[in-house]
Amino acid sequence: IKALLLQDSSGRIPIHEMIDAPGYEVFRVLVSASDDLLSSILSLKPDLIICEASYRKLVLSTERKIERHIPIVFIGAPEGAFNATPIPNRSIAYLTWPFTDKVLRAMINLLI
């Protein structure tokens, strides 16, 4: 599973360490604009995007520019994100801290 990771919070456990297991290839990228993210998606061709909830608007707006729906796991989703209007025909998951590496990997496996 090739995952594109957008995580910049230093106060939490690094996500790449939580999914450091055989069968996972994690590419951590730092993006500040839709064009940066689009370039990363087109060049890496990830099976999944894992990102902090603060990247939600950036990821969803960038995702509209590509022809393919990529499953997304939003980490640290704020209270109420679970009640947000669902996005049709999309595989999206929301996780709030704390959670274990087993929960994250199970969520990934459900989405893929």
C-alpha cells in the first residue's frame, strides 16, 4: 500500500512510525498549496492519502483536479467531523486521537 502522508504536527506520534510494517510504503510530503499536492499525487500515484484534518480543504480541492478518487484518512478530525455532510462516492475515514497503530492499519485496510 502506497500512502501519501501530510503531517506536520510535532506534538503527536509520527504516523509513518505507526504504519511502519511490511506492505506499506509511506511518502511524507510537505505541501503548502494545491499545486504542490497535485504534483505529489501525480508523481507518486498513492493508493491512499493520510493527512491531518487541517489539510481537509486543500486535499479535497486538489482531489477535484484529478481523474481518480483516492481513499483519504483524516487524522485528528475535530468534533463534529463525523457528522459532516458525506462526500458522495468517496472512501473517507476520520480518526481522532488517541488511536493505536492497529486501529489506523485496520481503517486503511477497510478503505483500500
